[in-house]
Amino acid sequence: MDRLRSTRRKRETYVGPWLPEPILTTGDTADAVTTVESVSMAMLVVLETLSPLERAVFVLKEVFDVSHAEIAEAVDRSESAVRQAAHRAREHVRARRPRFVADRSRQHEVTRRFFAAATGGDINALMELLSPDVALWTDGDGKVRQATRLVVGAQTGAAWFAATGTVTYQGVEPADMIAELVEINGGLGWCSAVRVVWSPPPPSRSTRAAASSPSTTSPTPTNSGPSPKAPRATSVHAELFRGDAGDGPRGRDRVDALTRRYVGAGLRDGRLGYSSRMFDGFTDERVDVGEVELRVRHAGQGPPVLLIHGHPRTGSTWHRVAPRLVDRGFTVVCPDMRGYGRSGKAKILPDHSQQSKRAVAGDMVRLMDVLGHPTFAAVGHDRGCYVALRLALDHPDVVSRLVVLDGVPISEALARCDARFAHDWYHWFFFAQPDRPERAIAVDPDAWYGSKAQPQSMGAENYEEFREAIHDPATVRAMLEDYRAGLGVDRQHEEADRRAGRTVRCPTLFLWSTRDDMEDLYGDPLAVWRPWADDLRGHPIESGHHVAEENPDDLTVALHGFLA
């Protein structure tokens, strides 16, 4: 805490990412350095478990002892909201579990391969080692030129690292640089240095800076400062933020959320980060559930979790969350709902009940039973949250825990419908019309559905699966039937539940995205859910609507904390 306070002024003027100081830990220095770094490393680990608001409140309150009133003014929230965020942050910190122990031999092997490729300027080899969506952070300590924003993507990251051994940097030629593998912050890392020639006599001397283990990657030049007897020597090093990987289910390497957030995803199958294949290691199959066949991807060993997507996505929307949950010890099942994606399309009925949430929930119960999971936790997003709610209401002995994301019960939304809702959510009512929506969408599906969908944010394979779905007329019609059922039979089923006093009996978590409109529409979204769930909790997550794609780290932390 003293170190954090002492650097506060420096942080106010430094522009760019801030990473812990790398320290050589050879010989007898390891234990001392572990103690010295424990506060800063521990703080980063703790902060990673929190949402941005909780993180700001936690640091301001716990580190700098700023009052709740002052924090409220700074973050533009009410004092009550700040107090709640502080409470949630402290609870998250207390609930944190220990990090996993790294497989050092595997870590060293990949570190050496990475070092050889980077120092040799081998971009192709680097791209083989880096995750496709790796994120690279750099910290120049305010003294040397570095990227002040995230460098994202394997190709860009590989080019960055390949250039470190082949391109002149800060006036230093590659021939004047030396690089070696050293132990840094207790792990194997890459240290680059500048060779300074003294005159006379002419022996060489190196000013060194260091790096932590490249189970993740984040280059950081620093400056050694001028010497009174020699030219200024600029020390360049790659601060490869250490991630702790360990053996997880089915022999997978486990890497915690801290590593993923800063530098990609850690070690997997001899690579840095996750495989380029979406849902790598998952079984991808079709399962007959009676009326239709469902396309489903599943993997893992542990408590079963069913992830139900929304509109107009498919099960692939979970591709960044599902592997993380598997790594944390869960069995994860990601189906395409009936009608959506590559799942079967049921025969359309006059009342649209073939696409009702009751029908879809029945599919899910049969699917999970076929896969050997008679009881399970259900997580639903967007339209999928209505299915998850119906699961918990119709099958209370099957659903052990319920998580609903970015939605309130359909009947509650309609009961509160005003001019703003009708304007912003007009698609509910347009999609319910016969035939016209199909014809409008068919003219240009990309323009209708894809204006905000981008492969950079969604992931290339997820984006292609999304486009395949919206260009299939049968899938589009089935998705529209989802909305037609929503205004009709689904609303009726919910209203019947309320009259009968039926509620969700299992523990329930409601999460909503800060950049969605739940708070704008309902003020306190939790209040809408309270009559529906006997054991309810919830909090916001910093994200746009598609939270599984936009902020998988914070979502995974929240799910793990609730489901574990």
C-alpha cells in the first residue's frame, strides 16, 4: 500500500498502461523480491476480479481512504451506489480463490520457443505461438516510446515482437542490443540490454532491464538513466507479464483471468493463448431431443452448466466464456436453440407455440439428460434468459442455479411498456407481424442485423457463424417466431405463473450490462426480478449488450463466483 501511495503522483502524469516493475530473481534474491512485489502483484490480481466501477471504488476507498461522497462525485454515481459497489468489491476480494501453480517445464519450453522466434524476427513462428486475439500491453515508464493503447491480434503482436530484434529503437541499432533468458519475478523471462562501449579501455558493459515469464506477453522499454562517465544507455526489455498455468480438467492448462485480461490466454497445447479454433477441444454434435435435433458443443468435467444464447446469435456467442469455465472446473454445454443456427426448425403452428420458451426449455431438459446431466445450472442471455427462466419455473427439480443476463421477464417488460420502450424496442412489435419482417430482412440481412456486428469484436469464426445464420431464410423465420411467441403464449405463461404464485426456488443471479439500457428502462433492474425469485442477487458488468463477447473475463469471474 505504501508503494501504491508513493507512485500516485507519478501515475497521474504517465500516459499508457502501468505494469509491475520487473526484478531479476536469480540466486538468493527470489524470496526478497517475492515479498517486495507481493503488494503490487496481489493488487492487480484483486483488481482483475472487479468491474471497472468496483475497481475504482475499491482503490479509492481502501488504498487512498477517499470518502464515499467524494468517490460518488468522481465516478458520477450516487453515494448509495458507491457504498454498494464498495461492499461488492470487498465481497469479491474475500471470495477470491488461490491462483493455480504453473507447470514450469512447459512454461520454460514455450518461453524458449518464443524467445528464439522473436529474436530471430520469425513472424510466422510467433503467430503460431500467439493466440489469435492476444492483447499486448506495453509500459515505457514515461521515459521511452511505447504503445499507449492495447496492441490486439496475433499478426500485429507478432510483428511488434519480431521488430524488437531487427529494427532500430530509440536510436539503438539491433547490432548494439543483446538479449538473454533470465529469471525475473520468480519465472523465466526475456531480458534485452544495450551494449555501451567505454573509452578507454574498451570493455563492454550492459545495462539491463527485465521481464517476467512469457506465458503471456507485454513488452516494456525503460530507461537506465545517464551515467556521468558514459553516453546515456537506453535499456529495452520485454516485460512479459507472468501468468500461472496449471493442469486442469482433461489435462488442459489453466490460466487465470488476470493473465487473459492483460496478455491473451496463457498456455494451451504448446501455444500462447487459446487455439485459433473456436471451442477447441469441445465435442460438436447434433442431438435428437424429440421434435427437433439440436446442434450442441460441450466439454469439461465437473458441475454442468448450460449456456443459452440470445437473438440473433447462436451458441458460438459463448466461445470466449465456455473454455474459461471449463478451465475453472465446469462441464459446459452450448447449444443452438431450436430454430437458431444449425439446430432443427420445428413446424410452425398458428399460435407460434412451437417456438415458445416452454418448448425450447423442454428441448434443453432432454438435451442435458441425453448428455448425462439430470440436474444443472442454467445461464441465459437476451432471449435465452427467458428460456432459462422458463426452465427454472417448469423444472424446479432440474435447475440447481439460475443466471439471467440483460433481460427481465417478458410480461414485466410489456406491463411497463411506455413510449420510450416502444421506440427503442420497436423490433419486438415489428417482428411479431406476419410475413413483413421476413421480406424486409431478406432484402439485406447484413444491413438489418450486422450494422454493429464486427469480426474484430465478435471473433472471426463467431462472426461467420452469425452471418451464416442471418442469411438462412429458415433460421430468420424461426427467430421471428421466437418474438411472435413472446408477445403471445410466453406472456400468457408468465401471467399464469404470477397468478399461481410460482417463483424460482433455486439461487438466482441477475447480471446486466452497464452500456445496455436495463437501468435506463427500469431504474433498479433487480427490483423487477425480486417478485420472481426467492433467493436473488445481482450486479452490473461493464459492457455493451453482448457481454459474453465484449467482457468475457468479468462475466466468467461473476459466473464462477456464483456457480462454484
